[in-house]
Amino acid sequence: MKSKFARLRLAALVSIVCMFHAAFADAGLYRMIKVSWTPPTENIDGSPLTDLLGYYIYFGASPNTLVQQFFAPVGSLSVDFPYPAVGTYYFGMTAVNNYGVESSIVGPISTGGQ
């Protein structure tokens, strides 16, 4: 018999919003992005989500090469994330539960070269 946790899938995050602002680093100019979200409340099967651990934020120079860069614990609703000042970059995120089951990725959202 398969574990019920093997079948558990998290529902996608309700929304992901990015806001951009410039910041200065010691070595030169970089940008900061504020990634914020609405937390999920249920699993993909409609059952209540009671075991949310947090969120993984993914980053990359193309929408097809996103790499996990940051973990935000449950209770977090946003994170400031630095990225290079030149070029367009992409962000996405997932929710993860206490058993390591990860939702489908939401995004990617582009910085649009800002």
C-alpha cells in the first residue's frame, strides 16, 4: 500500500508579485526584487493544507533554467532578493510541505530588464 504522503500534492500558490527597486552593493550596482505571495490554503485535492513548511524561490537568466536559490519558512509573505543590474532575469516559486512534497512552480515572472 502506498503512503498517503506519496500521493499528496500541494496546490499552486495563489499569486506571486514582484516589485523592483535599485540598491548599491560594495562591488557596484545591483538590483533588489521583492517577491511576495499569497499562501496556499489547500492541497490540490481540495483538502485543507495543514503541513506547509515554506516556499522555494527559483531564479535564472532564462525561464527554462530556474535554479532554487532561497527557502522562505511558513509565515513569510515576501522576501527581498538581489539580482544583477544588467539583463533580464526570471523568478518562480513553489510551496513545500513537511514531507518535502513540492507544488508545481508558479511563474516564471520576468524582471523585464528593469
